[in-house]
Amino acid sequence: MSNSSLVSYTRISPNKTSPRNHSIDTITIHCVVGQVTVERLGEIFAPSSRQASSNYGIGLDGKIGMYVEEKDRSWCSSNSTNDNRAITIECASDTTDPYAINDKVYAALIDLCVDICQRNGIKKLVWSTDKNTRVNHLNGCNMTVHRDYAAKSCPGDYIYNRLGQIADEVNARLCGGNTGTTTPPASNTSFPQTPFTVQVTVPDLNIRKGAGTNYVATGKYTGKGTFTITEVKNGWGKLKSGAGWICLENADWVKVNGSASDTSFKVQVSITNLNIRKGPGTNYATNGYCPKGVYTITDTQSAGGYTWGKLKSGAGWIALDYAEKL
Ligand SMILES: [Zn+2]
């Protein structure tokens, strides 16, 4: 079990149970009730008389401190069962309601949650506004709050009201796709022999330069549509277009089709003013006219009463109603 490489200050607290008795599958975010540094938080957790700690803390400047290693259980959420399975994070906050955290703390919190999920195999954060769903981990819910276990306002309404947004931002960084924080992730676990096609059902699936969230995102999203995958590695698929790799594991976002080996065909374009569009529909921007000639179509979709064909060249889509299939 590793610790976060984002940590810049470590002061291990004696207030812990070593090792934890459950694998890490939950994140519990707390508010410090004080705009403190990571060093000050280390001082607070240092005396054994304090009987309190957290795995990580985020200082008011956005620095991240570690006080209990991930292999160990922190004493943070007033609940042994929760803290044995959770990574606990204390965030520097205001001292009064709604215990707001600043933008640096928020940004560091997103980074830290992404890192925790990646290293511990958590594919998606799932938040629920229903306490029963949270404490019983129903529907894949894997975020809990201190107020579930003690008469406390922690994590404060500022954080509490943003936990769905935090899940969305973390999930977008993990795999792309910004949808559904309250439904469990369904997983694609097996894939046909390559090449095969997938239907992407969310507009914002990240394209990355390699097969994993540790690879940098290209800054581009797939958009909705059908894509041909030429190689699969660790649940990631290489786009035939050469644009990069996409995560195939989330079945809510990606439907896996069969083999794509025989789906391409040729068409003759005989008119001079056939638009090439950036997507399958007249609502997509044009990308110039398609010169007369023979073209290979690798994918088709219906939209707006037309059948659209994707040009193998990658230039875009054309309305096949104005072309002749060869
Ligand atoms: Zn707390």
C-alpha cells in the first residue's frame, strides 16, 4: 500500500491503529475548523492525549500533509468501521458556518482524491445526499461524512454541499465523462478481438496519450459517437484515428459493439458541394466540401433524417444520402 506522492510534509501521529483491517474503498473529507498550515495540523495531531488524527491534511496554502500512512487507520470520523476502510482528509477551513475552504485547498483536494482513487483502484467516486445510502455504502456510494457518525457539523455545509461536484470533478479526471454521481459504475470487463467498435454515450470522455489515467490528457474529448478500437490495454482502448486512448471500463459511458473488421465500405461522391461536417449531423460545424471521388466510410449514424458516414481520412462526416454506395 503506497502513500500519496503529493505530500510535501509528513509528521506521523501516534493516534492511529496499525494496520487498518479493511481495504481502502471510501473517502471521508473533513473540515479542520481553522485556517491552519500542514505543520500546525501536525502539531495538533502529535500528542497522544489528543486521540485524533487524519491520513492527510490540506493546509490553507494548498500544501498536503500526511499524519497517518494509508496502510494504517486514522482516528478521524468517530467511527472505527468507517476509518478502517476510508482515507480521511482534513481541510483547512473557516472557523464559522459554513466552514468554507479556499480555492487552493479545493484544488489540492481534487488532486489528492484523484491520486487516492488511482492508487487504490477506486474507479469512480459516488456521493449520495442520503445518510442511509452513505453509511451502508448502497448503490456504490463510497463517500461518507463525519456528521454521519457524530453530532458534528463536519465537514461543514460548504464542503457538504459540494461533495457531488467534487465527485464529478474527480471522476472526470479519472476516466472522463462527467455524469451520474449517484448511480453505481457498471463495468465492461471483457472485450472482443480487435478491431471492434464502441459507442460513446457521453460527450466528455477524455482522450489520453496512453492507456491509463497516469498519462496526460490531450485536452480533447471524444464527443458522442461510434469509434473503432484497434488495441486494448488495462481496460483502455486505442482509437483508430490516432487521437489517443480512451477508458473503456465504464459501461455507463461506453457500449462495446462487436467486431469492426468488415464495417467499412466505399462510396462515390459525384456532386461538388457536399459538406464535410465535424460530427454526424447538420448541427455540427462544416469542415469544407468533399471533392468528387471515391471515399471509404468507417462508420455510419442516423441523425436528422440523414444517414451519416464517417470518412476514413478523419476529415469528418458526410451525408450518404448524396453519395452512391459502391
Ligand atoms: Zn471531522
